[in-house]
Amino acid sequence: MKSIIRFIKALGTLIAKIPFIIIKGILGPDEYDENGRRIRGGKIRGIGGKQMKQQTDYDDLSDAEEISTSKKFLNSLKEDLGGEIITRRDDDGSTDFLYLKFSYGERPCRVVMDPSWGTPELQIKMKNTTGILAIKHNMKMKQEHITVDPEWDAVDKRSVKLFLAPGIIIDEYHDEMSAMVTLIQEMPEGLIGEITAFIADSNVEYLLYDAMIIDAEFGSDIFKRNYREQLPAILDMFMSHCEFFESGNRNISPKPKVYISGRPAMTGSIPGITECSYCHAAVLRTAGGACGNCGAPL
Ligand SMILES: [Zn+2]
């Protein structure tokens, strides 16, 4: 009898989880590292900090130290850029995040610090009239065949990973991918290359040219990289990108957190995309070009 009750309870738990499982399926894939841990915005705490020179690892800081260190960092930026430091608090009064609000070339900008990660996020206001572009950077991201066999491949393969360079990808459903590839084809020569090189060099984990802002999430914490020194050049680069993104005549709506267009992107039916016959990554089809992922001639 007990075992029957136990079985019914287990069944009840499973049934309760089904809507959640279905929603997850609709919303698309989560990302996991190679050890199967879920990646929060591409960041995994406590990994990759061991090789740094400083005697303190950001991950070893106490909560109070994280906040004071983040504040000190923003204060150092403020010396160069001016502006004002704002603290956002949780309902319980604890610090949620801090940011430096400043103007650069008369453009409103912010450097946002989430003290628990120690990685800055740069946001620049613009009025995007050309299109949305979202690029992820994660070296663990692996290419996959874009020709999918519905008999074998799971629902979460509906989005396709387009490789601009190793680990630097656009990961979208069909409609969104089409729009982004069109946007790239409209770019002045060299711009997508500059963006890709910047992501690789600065270890940006997520770069979004959205309807109202450019948002760059850096992957290295403030102990590992001299952001103060690098920021002016990065800001200058983004100022020039604003010229392109503000030069169009499209009405752009902000990028939803999760796309639900649900149209398969794995068929290779998007003009401008091809599958590298050597590594099978989906890559941009450029004239006389090479595979963005492995370098093989296309
Ligand atoms: Zn390749």
C-alpha cells in the first residue's frame, strides 16, 4: 500500500512538472557548460580565476568587499569620465547593482556593476533605425549540422548557431536570424569584422545592439582586465557604430528576452548563410571567403 502511495505521489510531482517542461521546450534551449551546469548569462562563478596575478581573486571577496571594490572601480572611471554613481537596492535594502551614469560625446552611457560577479556591463543610448544584432561569445559553444533530421533531432534545435568566429555566434530562430544576416550584409565593409575582433579581444560575453541601447556584457572581472585604460577606445568604437545603427529608416522594437518566432532556422534556407563542408558550422557566405569557425575555404 505504501509503495502505491509513493508511486502516486511521484506521478503527481511529475505531472505538476509537465507544463514547466513544455514551456521550456517552447522557449528554447538553456545553455550549459561542459560539466552540465547551467550558465547564468554565460557566467559561472568560481571558474577561470586561478591564473590571475593579483593576490585576491574576485570570487574570494566577501559580499561587503565586492560592493566596496565595485564602487572603487566605478569611482576610478568617474575620475576620467565624470558622471554620477547610482546604487540600486533590493527590497531588503541590500545593494543589488551599482552604475556610473555619464555622457560621452553627449550620448548617455552607463557602466553597470553587479557586485556578485565583478564583471562590468557597458550601455550606450542610441536610436537604432537599422536593426537588432545580438552576438554571444562562449568558446564552449560547438558547431552542429544545420541540416536537421526531424526523426532524430530535438525541438531545441530549432535555432541555429551562426559562427562569426570560433565561439562567437549569433544564436537565433529563423526570422530573427534572417533579419540579422540582412543587417550584416548592409554594414559598411569591415564593420562586422571589427565587432567580432572586439568581442574576442575584450572577452565580451554578450553584445546587443538593441532598439534603444548598445549593451556589452564583459566576461572578465575587474581584477583581470584594465577596463579604465581600455574604456575610452571602446567608447569611441561604439560611437562610430552608432552612426551606422542610426542611419537606417526602420522602426525597431526592442529585442524580447526570449524569441518565440519558433520558425526553424536549421534548414539552411537563409540567404547569406552556408554550412562549412569541413567543420559543419553555419557561417556567413562571403565572396571568396573562409569559414568563420575553422578557416576552411567555403
Ligand atoms: Zn569550418
